[in-house]
Amino acid sequence: MIKKIFFQLIFFNLFFLKEVFAAESGGMPQLNPEFWISQIFWLTLTFGILYIVLSKLILPKISVNLELRKSQIQENIEAAEKQRESSEAKLKEYDDIISKSKLEANNIFKEARENVVKEINAKKETLDKQIDKEIKKVEQEINLLRKGASEKINKIAIETTSELLVKLIGTEVNNSSISAIVDDLSKRNGDKYYGN
Amino acid sequence: MAANPMTQFEVYRIGPEIKLGAFDISFTNASLFMVISSLAILVIFNLGSKKNSLLPNKIQLLAELSYTFVSKMISDTAGSKAKPYFSFIFSLFMFVLFCNIFGMIPYTFTVTSHIIVTFVLAAFVFIGVTIIGFIKHGIGYLKLFVPSGVPIVLLPLIVVIEIISYLSRPISLSVRLFANMMAGHTMMKVFGGFVISLGVVGGWLPLSFSVALTGLEILVAFLQAYVFAILTCIYLNDALNLHH
């Protein structure tokens, strides 16, 4: 109930205000021209001073402050960007150095390996040559021995044959005929005995 | 204070009567609050612009935020051509805002609740804008009253309407601010009167209204200053860019 009355009062008040404003009744001190000139004068004076001081002294300073801050922040950002770039470049350089040194190490390793392989091959060759030489020497000796051996065997065979004949028959047989037979035998069966 | 809600708007002389020729320019309570508002603005913005630290302190932040707020408002509504008039619009906005806000303190006088004050401010704007328009565009500024794309038959009527609307700008500008401030303060006074007359039993409801109205009035104080400034920007835009 009371609330309703209040709301009505608010509305009536608004209407009342509007009517006062519309009627321009004497109830409004605003419409009393007694101090109008004074108000105009003081308004012009204070507002004028305010405008002059603000526009000449204060606002340029604020503007400069804002610009300075903006440029300073910009500069800082640029400096940070530059440093980032330089650090990136350094990182790249570092990577380059590392990869280069890796390549170099690889090369050195390869070279060393090749050298070692070459050396080993050279040594192997000389060794092979030496071995071949010795084998040839030994073969020649063997050949010599083999050649000598057949003659010696023939001789032995002739002597033993003549002695055997002396003992068996009691007569000496001509050495030359024995040797002819032995030679003939050895020629025929030499392959069997010497394995050639 | 008297029970009449209109007595708060009365102007009275402070100190002796000062005469300039035939005119009475005595220092009044209205003059006092104009001086206080101007001084407050100057002190706050002087403190806010004194030293420039990379990380602004509170008062510097306040000054710089106001600066960017007003400059953004101007560039949004009137474009970059309006830059030379920045200080005027800034002063206007701050003066109206501070007068409105100072009026919200109990037992103070609201300068902007007087039609003559708001009318003089609006007249500054109107005359200034008209002069700027004629300087920028010469006699071509009158094209403002002839909108393009209007049938020739309607043109005389439209031109008359445009002229009337142009001439009524200072009146609408001043009356808007004055009426808002006066109505708000009268309402608050009326509700305050209800609190007293209804006493401890019934006074709580109007008291709560009074509290809510105080918040609303602070909002209105800011809003009306903003509207005053932004309308000034719009008028300035008409004068500078002339595309109607």
C-alpha cells in the first residue's frame, strides 16, 4: 500500500517537474535573470582560463608523455627483437660449427682408415712377393734334388745289380751293359717311381 | 535547507557586489563552484602530467586515460581533421563533468543545473562550429541545409526544417544538460524530504530510493558530460566534413 503511494508520488513528481519546466513559473531560480550576467562572466573567465591552461600547458605534456612511452615501448620491443635475431644467428653459427666439425671428423676417420688399408695392402703384397720368391727357391731346390736323385738311384741300382750279379753268378758283368738295362728300366718305369 | 526542492538552485552573492559598468558580476556560489571545478581539473591534470614514468601512477593513469578517451571519442566521431579542436572539447567535457560531479556532493551547488550556464557553453560550441564551417567551406557551408537526393518539390520545406534544426542545436544541447541535472537534483531533494517527513517508520523506502538515485545521478553526471561532448564532436564533424 505504502509502496504504491510512493510510486504514485514519484510519477506525480515527474509530472510536476515537467509542468514547472513547461510553465516557466517563478519557482525556478534558474529563470531569475538577476545573476545571469555574473554567471556568464564567471563562466567565460573560468572556462577560458581552464581552456588556455589545459591547451597550452597540460595537454601537450600529456601528449608528449604518451608519445614518449609509446616510442620507448616500441624501442624496447625492437631491441628485444634484435637480440632474439642475434641469438638465433649465433645458434645457427654454433650449429654450423658443430656440423662442420662432425664432417671433418668423419673425413679424418675415413682418411685414416684408407691409409691403414693401403699400408696393410702394401705390406701384404711385399709379404706375398717374398713368399712367392721363397716358394720358387724351394721348388728349384726340389727340382734339383729330384734330378740328382734319379741319377744317384741309377748309379746305386747299377752298383747293387753288379754286386748282386757277382754274388749270384760269380762273374763280373760289364758295367756298361747293366747301366743300359737300368736306364731302360728307369725310363720305362720312372713315372711309377718318381710320381712325375 | 528549506523543504522546497528548488531552493538548492538559488544563486546568492558571496562577498561584496562587483559592478562592471552597468552589469553585476558579483562573485556568487555559482562562480565559486566554477572556480572549484576548474581548479580541480587543473590540479589533477597538472599532477597527472608532471613526470613521465614508464609505469604510470594512479593520477597519471587517470589523466592519460581521460586524454585517450576524449581523443578516441573525437577521432571516432569527427575524424582526424578535428585534432586542432581537441583541447577545446577536452576542456568542455572535463568542465561539464567536474561541475556535474561536484554537484553530487551534498550542500554543493550544481553549476550545470542553470540554463544560462549550459546555454552559454552550447552557444560557444554553436558559434564556434558555425565560424569553422564558414572558414572551411566559405559560402558552400550553406549546402548543409540542402540535403542531396531530395525531390525538388520537397526542397523548400526540407531547407526550412534543416535551418530550424540547425538553429535549435544550442537550445537542445543546453536544455538537455540543464534539464537532466535539474530534474535529478530535484528528485533527490524530494526523496530526501520524504525521508524526513515519513520519519523512522516509513522513511526507509525513500531512503533506499535516494541511495539508488544517487548512483543513477552519478551515472547521469558522467553521461550528460559525455553526450554534451559527443554532440559537440558531431556538430564539428558536420562543419569539417560537410556530407549531409
